Amino acid sequence: MLREYLLEQPALFSKTIQVRGRKQKSPAKTRGRRQPRQSREAEVVVRVGRVTLRPPWRADRKLPPVTVNVVLVSEVNPPPGDQPGRMAAADEPADRQRGAGAADHPVLLCSVDD
């Protein structure tokens, strides 16, 4: 759901980056992150959005929803046989950040797979 929302957002910008090659981590695994790949250049596009996350249920108290800014970096036109790389990061909006350096540390960074 989050991935679909971010993919609907307009592209903020695109950039060519270097993707490092890697060796296969385990012969039994079929997940994309465990497969070998060659070093190459990749064209990525950056999209941003703001979402409100529902809090987890707690028996002893009611937690408030949290609104975060989310960034999706996704690869455009990966080589045949390679899965497109996607990463998402979230951070509190600037008006909610607490303490010095809060903007330097995302609260969420994850791979976003199909």
C-alpha cells in the first residue's frame, strides 16, 4: 500500500548512480538481495510523500497517530534478469523533530519489494 502510494507521486528528480556488484550469499535462496549481480550504473527516480501511520494498540493507553515524510528511491529500467532496486526512508516532518541532529537520522529505512 505504501509502495503503491509513493509510485503514484510525481518524480522529484532522477539521477544516475553506481550499483556495486556482489557475490551470491547462499545457493538455496531465491530472494533478489541474495542473488549475485555485476557492478553497473543505474538510473533512479526519487518520489516523496507524507503519510500518517496508525499507532499500535495498547491496553494501558491510546497512542497518537504519527505523520512522517517518506522518500522512495526506485531504479528505472533495470537490466534484463535483475530486479529493480527500491529503498524507502521516513522521517518526522521538520516541525515535529526533536533535538539537534534529528533531521540526520531517518526513523525508517527499508527495502521495498514487489
